[in-house]
Amino acid sequence: MNRHENQTMKIFGKRLTAGLLGAALVMSMPFASALTQKNITVGRGVTIYVDDQKLNPGDANGNPVEPMLYNGTTYLPIRAVSAALNVPIAWDGTTSSAYLGEHKVDQNAVNRAKAYVSVIEQLQSKYGKRAVSGSIVSGLVTAMLIDFDGDGNEELLCVCNTKEKNAKGTNKHSTYMVYHWDGSKANCIAQHEVISPFSQNDPDYFKRTINIGERDGKKYLFWEANGSTVGEDDVGLISLVETVVDGQWKVTWGLRENEDWGDNGPVVWMTDYTTGENIDVSAGWAELNTWQDDIKNQYNVTADGPDAWNMCNPYDNLAPAPEIALAKLKAIANSQSSILGGKASSEYTAKRRTEKLTVQTGIKVYVNDKQIVPIDVNGKTVDVLLYKGTTYLPVRAVANALDQAVAWDGASYSVYIGSHKDV
């Protein structure tokens, strides 16, 4: 702090390089879970000059935002840095990262996220938000982002329940939908009833589930049912594996267990669900067992009724709430092109003082898509701070990364960016 108090110090004598202008993202708040809360004491009253012209930094609403001194390091509001240096800034709420300068925006991911947000909100409007009442789970039960075909673009899996009850007091209707992004819109490529597992000719005994399997880098929806539950009364067990193939929802593997009852008992044989050809019974069971082993997650989409044969806690492993996927999608959807900065706020009077703040740390900073690690004058790593929605960057990090001259005048408690006549 003595260095700040007693002398004018030229930190870096470089100028901003060309080519830093371009598209940037709209700032959105990061996920709180990615950040750490910290109580600190800072110095206030710092004045900022750009090319010897006083800057009055403001937030997105034009309200004054003061710089600060913390542990001997000067911190500048990131919006002020953007406006003063005419450098675009970007925010990625999914990773709590700030970007200065060039940053490649995955516009396809942004557009996909917006489309999926719209789908979720429309389903919630139609079916209602998830609500649990006794053994009934109604509304949009879940919305999960799953990259079924392994192409790097996640599909959207949704499950919706009505409030109607079946004979066992659980949901009568559960429907799953799969939406695939084709590069321009979200297509509903599947909409089917969620079938209960095989259940001794009474599917009401079992709660409905969504089983997600994984094999060869792809995800699959796996389910089993009694033949009667899918309209095939002469068939016993049906097992199906479904996924996305070339943008379409397809059964990629399946088998039927066929039973022919006679005087001497049943004759059992198996057929390939997709071709209808007979397959070896032992081989069919072996393949079925491998798919069961590949199941990574099993999510309940309806609860057990009080008289259900398969008794368990109604809410064990209930499917993830739609809000989890919705929060992730909205963070991506808000990452759209827009240069920040704009008009500075009206001038404010700041006196030299100290102030105790509760800030958040854990933010990553990228300059021209390369991550930087801010350090102080002694080479010690320092934090980037988030306070009341404003991100504060260490001035030394800005100078290092952007080749910009920055000077400190301890006598006037001022930071000079760009041109400055030394005193």
C-alpha cells in the first residue's frame, strides 16, 4: 500500500494492440455454485483517467460504480475497462468466465439453447410446472439435456404427466418427448407413452421409469414392457433400445419374447423387434443382460401408489427438475452478440475511505480466448472479484493482457490508462 500511497508508478508502458474489436456477449449472472463468498476490506475513492480524461464508470443501469484497492492491488470495474479501452467483453454464465478482446461465440449453441428454453416454457404452460401430491407427480416432470447420438449437440428429453390416476393411484398418463436441434429449429422427433416395466400382466403395479444407457459414446433410452401394454397381446416381454440416428428417433435394438401355450405348457421363442426374424433365445437373453448392465441412470417419472406391489419410497430417484436444465440453457441463451460499454454514468464524488464488502471469487478471465492468471506486483496470484453484479479486474492483469499503459498516482489516488504525462 505504501507504493500506492507515496509515488507515481508507471506499471506498463505499452499501447493497446489493434484487432481487439469484435462481437461480445451480454453479461449475465454466473451460477452461485461456481463462486466462493469472501468478506474483505477495500479502499475506496480511486479516480480513473483515460488519456488524461476522467472516467465515471457505471453499471448496466447507469448507476455509479467505484473502483477499489484491495491488498495493494487496484481493481477496475470490467464494464469501465470495456468502455474506456473500446475492448469487447463477454460473460459465460455456465463457467463463471469473463472474456476480453476476441472471443469466438458458439452461435449454434446459443440458438439451440433459446429454442429449448422455448420448448420447456411451452410445455410448462400446457401441462403446468412439476407438482407432487401424494402418489401423483404432475406437470412437466423433467427436462434433461442428453447428447444421444454423440455429435456434440444435446437433445432435449422431456416427460409430462397429467393428474389422472390409474387403478393403483399413480399417474395414468406419462409421455416422453425428444427434441432434436437441426441447426435452425428444435424438432419434436419422438412423443410416446412412458411404458411401465414388465409387471406380470399388471403394469399398474410398477412406477414408470426412464432408463438411460450408454454405449460406444452414445446415449440410449432403454425400456421393457409386457406385450399387452403396447398392444401386442400375444407377446410376453418386449425390450427396446431407442436413440437418435441421423436426426431421427429410432429403435436400434429390440426383442420380443413370444409364448405359445399348449397342453404341455408354453413354447417360448424370441424374435428381433426390428426385423421380425427369429433369434437364439440364450443369445437374446445375453444381449438383454448387457443392455441392462449399461444402464447408467434410472429416473422415476411417477410415484408408487399406496397399494403398489413394488413398495418403495415414492420419491426415490425422482427425475431431475426441469429448472436444472432451464438454468443451464438460459445462461447459454443469454450469450448473444453485443458490445458492452455505452454512456458513462453521471459524475459522482468519492472520498478516500475504507469499506467492508462481501464479494464473490472464483471467476476466470480470458483475453483473446486465452486464460490469464492475475498477479500483483510481487507475482502473487490475486482474485477477480464480483460485487453486486459488477466484475472487478486487477489493473495489472488488464495492462499485461492488453499491452496498455497504466499509471498510478498515489498523491491523488488516481489510475491513468493510456496517455499520461508523468509528474
